[in-house]
Amino acid sequence: MKRKAQLVLPFLLLILYFLCGCSSLKEWSKGALGVSTKVLEDGRKDAIKKEFDNDYDTCYKKVIESLAKIHAYIYANKPEKNLIAIYVTEVDTTPVGIFFESIDKDSTTIEITSPSTYARETIARKIFLGMEGKLEAEKENTSEEQKSLFE
């Protein structure tokens, strides 16, 4: 019996450590599964921001359309936090956060954040082009450039 208690005690202490640690068990488990948005929320200070003359709903819809065109994978959609969290692609699981802030009824700020500078800048450029209706043009130009490289 004493031996059993010696084996169980460290296990219980480990569980207690995770329950009482800096982050909640829920956030810890999300991090372990790779679906946490905490790193994106914490990185908002370094976000790329741009204001658009559209209401919140229009901006949101245009961003969703742009994400579909660039084949980004949405892993968290949190309207209560004004956040869409994506992976760059289904294969590249670099997280990118897209935050929305309604300035007034006809103006919305979009913030793009990521721990990766490259992902942040690339997704921001594509989202902002999509907001201006220029994403298809960029995609066509890229395809022509790629074709010319192989000719």
C-alpha cells in the first residue's frame, strides 16, 4: 500500500501543477493539440493593420472569400473575440490571426498577426488585395511568372 502511494503522489502533483499553472488546463490542452489562439492574441501589438471603408460584416465576408482563394485552413473562428485563426495552408501549419475592429458603421480595421514575420506579411498582403478586389489579378500574374520560368 505504501508503495502504491509513492507511485501515485508524483502523478497527482503533476496534475496539480498543470491545473494551478500560469495557463489554464483548457489553454494548455489547446496548445498541446496545436489549436491555441493565445500566441495570436498576444502578438497583436506587432500586427499589420489597415482600415477599410466597409462595415464589419462586409469585411468579414471578403476575408473569408480571400482565405478560400488562397487555400488557407481556418482552424478557429471566434466571433466573440473578433478573430479568425488560420494555418497558411493545410500542410503549412504556421498560425496566422485575423482580427476585426469596427471603427464605426462604415469603417473596419483588420489586423493580421503571426509569430512568423513571413506568414504575417504574406497573408496580410493577400487579404488586403482581396479586400480591394485585386487578389485574382495577383494570382494570374503569379501564374504567368511561374509559367515563364519553366519555358
